[in-house]
Amino acid sequence: MNRFFLVHSIQCLAIVLLAVCFIAPYWLHAGDVDDGFDSQRWEKDIQAFEAKEQESLPEEGGVVFVGSSSIRKWDLDKFFPDQDFINRGFGGSHMEDSVYYADRIVLPYKPRTVVVYAGDNDINDGKTPQRVLNDFKKFVRIVHENLPRTNILYIAIKPCVKRWDKVDKVREANRLISEYAKKDKHVDFVDIDAPMMGEDCKPRRSLFEEDELHLNDEGYRLWTSLLKPFLQEKPLADE
């Protein structure tokens, strides 16, 4: 009887431990699994890109910009003249949205470089810095599993006047992604935080539109100047 009880107890303990191994990751990232954001909300935007491509598909080996409205509003023809860059920024998207649509907004072009700006809306909508990092890692994995020589440039989440109360989480996300980028020779982190700050240690209002959230031409000129060296130094990653 005692032997039966002992064996039964061990079996029960094994089942419990196995369950904990599977469930623990969800406990650790509570709120990050089902956050109510459905990437399919951007389907019309993606279909609009695809409809435009039916007229003329961009050449392979170029530079693709993806991410949220800071990318969408970036006039690439104006700030990168004579460069055939592709803008695939859409709405108030999150990093996970670029992950979800990577096979449609990145992979078809087989770019030499992908420029990413996302995470701003994520933090504002309550996602953790760790979640932003995890989603960026997923994006990198999808790109490099299909295009191992493609460089990925992550533009730091900007400090802005309107969302200044989120700056600590913004900078933690930037720190995590910066550290991650150091470990991958095909990933670079473009730090735009310090250059956007004024003498009062607050974001320079002269870089923003009236909404104190989106960049104006002065802001994009700054970003362009900070990004260009990365585009020039790494035309194509080595195997």
C-alpha cells in the first residue's frame, strides 16, 4: 500500500512539474500573450501596397522601411533623393504587426537592408519593453531565415513631448534592443535619443509637428543624417 502510494505520488508530481514547464512562460509574460491587438486590422493597408505593386514591383536588393506612422510619414523621395527606397510604414502599428506581415512587406523585395521603426505605440498601449524586444527578435528571425544576408537597422524609439511620461519604458526597450543588436552582426541599433534632446534634457519641440508626437521636416532631416552612415557602411551583409 505504501509502495503504491509512493509511486502514485511520484507520478502526480511529475505531471505537475511538466504542466508548470509549459505554463510558466505565460505566467512570466502575463498580459503579453493576448493583449487584444489584432494585426489583421491593417489588412486593407497591406492590400493597398500589394495593389500598387501590381503596376510596378520594386527591384530586389533595395532598402525597405517598415514600421509605424513615423515611417509612413517619412518622405523618402525628399530625404533620400536618387535612392530607390521602399516605404512600407502603416498607421499606428506595433512591432508585432511588422512581424505578422513580414512575408508581404519585406520578403518579396529581397532587400539588402530593412529599416525598422516600431515600439513607440507598443509602449504607449501598455506593452512591456521586454515584449517589444521579443517581437523584434521574431521579426529578425523571420527575415534572416529567408534572407540571411539582409541587414536590419532598428531606429531607437524616439523621446517625444506628448509621451514623455513613458520615457523610462522607452529607454529600457531601447537598451534591451541595443544590447541584442551587439550580438548579431547583421543587426544595428540607430540611436536617435540623445540627438533629439535639448539643453533642458527634454525633447526639442522644434523637431515635432504641432501634435508633439510626429516629426516635422527638421526632425526627419536629423533622422536622415543619423541613418545615412549605416546605409553607407553596410551595403550588403556577408554570409
